[in-house]
Amino acid sequence: DTAAVANAYYPHFRASVMSSLTAYPWPTVPLPPPPAVTFTPPFTSQNVLGFDADFTLPRTFEWNVAVQQGLGRNQAVQVSYVASAGRNLDRVTDYPGSYFSNQFLNLYVYSSVDLSNYNSLQIAYQRRLYQGLQVLANYVWSKSLDTLSNDTTNSAAPKDLNPGLDYGLSTFDARNSFNISLQYDFPTIKNAARPVKYALGHWSMDNIFLVHSGNPLTVVYTRTITGFTTSSFRPDIVPNTPIWIPSSTFGGKKLNPAAFSVAYVTPTSTRLQGNEPRGYIPGRAIRDWDMTLRREFPLPKKTNLQFRVDAFNLLNQTLYANPNLTLGNMNSSLVFTPQTGSSGFGLITNTLNTSTTAGSTNLGGGFYGIGRNRSLQLALKLRF
């Protein structure tokens, strides 16, 4: 409902919504203003935004050192150590009004309690175009740790939840990452007949290949705590129990529900988080090989015609999306309901490409994104 959304943010919000290719025009009648803001308590229908008494501005520190060595006239290799550290990073905690006897709707508190650390070894090799070959290759071995991977997030939790317990692998951590781009111009056959030289000359090949470790995964369960909105918490790890088990479902394997437990939650327990660290489960590695084969046709008057064949996901490898990581839900009476069904806990329901949107910057998305089926593209380009 455009009017409802706009009313909530009056007078700073206007939108034209398109759904299923049907355009909804701009409102022609001025929207009514929302209820007047009152400064007389209780503020039962108003959200309150505040800052922690110890709030300080976030700080980021970066440092690096690099050594580069030439290998002849056309090649070079560089080895770098790159690191960064973030301190006093923002976190937004959402306290519902019920925590404060419903004196207001919600209280959003900014606090600077989070931190991050990143360390990496980076190796780069470069060969300038020489004798038909050009190469650029990079390898990164890194580790990223933090207490929160988003710069701000609504984290509805009791005040005594220690952010330090969340220190673990960042959601975007990729331990190993390698990519290489290669261009090769095939040599011209000098001593062949003219038709053979014309057919086999002026061909080139471009390749882009990448492989990197999967991002770490964290199993959670949702829990409703009296006085708070529903929040996500980590379960306990069950020792000596396999995390992945074979499955006849999509993807060939799934997370094992028996490997995780919420039995630590009891009426007398004060522990909110289980012993599962953040980023406990390694994600699936991602790999992709794209190749282009092109032919240049010189034409008169400095005109050139290029024919090319582009192959995306040349080896047609299937890359699966992450499984459902929500173990289940626990209500305020501590009754736990596991998440089951066709999209239940641990199940993989789609491939990597279908879990991103077309045009997304997340690994490409859409027709050309990483994780789609092999596809071919033919193109002609006239340059003059």
C-alpha cells in the first residue's frame, strides 16, 4: 500500500510502484499527514532513537607492505601483506516498548561495541602482452573476523547479551581466493596457402577463471523472549555428530538437524547463545570459467569486423546455493518447533544463480552471473 508506506514517512517519502509490469501512478491527492508528534509521555505510538552514553565514533585502521620483483622486461610478481582493524563499530539494538512498560513503541539505541580484524597475504603476477600472451593472476589467503558483519543492524536482544560472544568469522570471509585472466593471440601461419592463412589467421582467445572458498555459515534458531521481539540465537554443537549427511533432495546432501541442540535453554538458564561459533560451517567453494574465442577481419579504410563466441560457465558446473540455516523456533514458553517441510532446515532448494537477482552485484546474478547453466553468445562487431 503506497499510501500507508508514504504516510509512515511523511513528508519525505513518495514512490511510484511497478508490480508485474503494471504501473501505479503518483498519487494525485495530497496524502494526509500522520498523527501529530507529541512531547507529552507516554509516547505509546512513537519510536524513539537514542545513543548509548558511551557512544564514540567508529574508527578504521589500515596498514600494508608490498614487495615487487620484475621478471625480465615483461613480467612482474608482487607479494603484499594487507590488514585492517575496525573499532567502536556501530550496532543498533531494538528494544520494544514492552521492555519499558509501553511508554513508547520501540527504542532504537546506537552503541559502538563492535570490532573487526582482517589479515591477508596477497600475491599478484602480471605479464604484459608479449608474443601474443597476456596474463594477470591473483591469489589471496585471508581471514576476516568481527562481531557484526553489517555496519548497522537491528539486534533485538536483552541488555546482558555480550557482543563479544559474537566474535567469529565474518559472513563474507573467503579463506582462499584465486583468479586468472589470460589473453592469447594465435600465431599467424606464414607458409600456408592464402585460403588457409585467411581461415586460421587473426584468432584470439580470452579466459577468466576463478575459484574461492565458500563464505562461512552459521546455524541459528529464532526465539521469542518476553519483553522483546523475536531474535536469532545460535544453538549448541552436538559432539561427534556429522554436520552434513547424504540426502535424496536437491543438492545431494543437507545439514544434519541432530548435530545441533537447543537443550541448553531451560527456565533457570541465563545463557542466551549456544556454543556454536559464528561461521562454524564452511560454505561450498565457488568456481567459474568463462572463455571467449574471437576472430578479427580487417576491412578497407581502417574498418574492422570482429566475430566472437562467448562461453559462460564453460564446464557447465552446478553451483548450489546455501541451505536453510534456521533450525526452528522457540516460543516464550520454551517450546521448540523444528523447521521442516520442503524448505526445512538444512535443505538446499536452489542453485547459486537463482538465489541472486538479475543485475545483482552478488556474483553477477541473472543470465551472465556465476552459477547459471552454461550459455553461449555469438556476436558481430563492426569498428570504424
